[in-house]
Amino acid sequence: MSLKRQIRIALLLDTRTPGKTGRVLLFCTDIDLDAVERWMLRIVDVKAALEQRGYPAQLQAELHLELSDDVIPENTGRFVLTVADGQGAVSPGGSGELKLDIGGLAPLYTGLFNAHQLQMMGLLSGSAAGRAIATQMFAGIPPWTSDFF
């Protein structure tokens, strides 16, 4: 859902000289703003979600995740996501190269944000190589829905 809003921005300059005070309008313009409402996703079963998602057919890679989930303990731990021929397989263990919580995994999983963006937001930490692999694995069009409720 997109909401169009228009605002007027003005820059006023206070002028002060001995014995005189005034204001000068330096800049005035109208700006259109788009506010976008996004839907939310909560991953409740990490293994099932990662294995049932599709991946780029030409990509063959491993991603070592360290996840935390304060609500569902089974989602907490280290996981290795192996992708080949468009399919994902998850096994426990690995190096935990990329660290994020379940809330950070959701926008990565859906393609809303890539690993580099999540790192800039403070939702993911890890190596540049790990971020590059994650960005390739979860690439796609941004999520959307035709319904809003």
C-alpha cells in the first residue's frame, strides 16, 4: 500500500544586524513523499522454511548461519544451508559465519533486504564473503501482496 503525501519545505534565515532583526525566505518547494506499508513475516521453523524456499538454479554454495530466537528455541543455533540446483538443504552445525536473529532472517529470506543492507542496519554480522553468498542465495524481487488487511 502506498500513501502519497505532499509537504512544503521552507528554509528561513534569521538576519540580525545591530538594531534590526528580520527573516529571509531562501528556499521553498513542494515534495511528494511515498509512504510504503510492508507486511510482516515470522519464521516459525527455520529448517522447513529454508528447505522449502526456492533458490537460483545456477548457484551452488554453502551458507553458515548462527541464528537466535528468543521465542522458539529450535530456531536457535548454528545451521548450514547448502544450495544446489535450486534446492536448499539444512543441517545443524557449521561455523556460524553470519550471525543474525530470527527477525533479521525474515527480510533476508523474503528478499526484502539483502545481507549488506541488513549489516548496515545492525541486524546481521559476518564476513564479506558470507554476505555475498547470502545476497546471491536470497536474491529476487521484493515481496508483495495484492491484499492489505
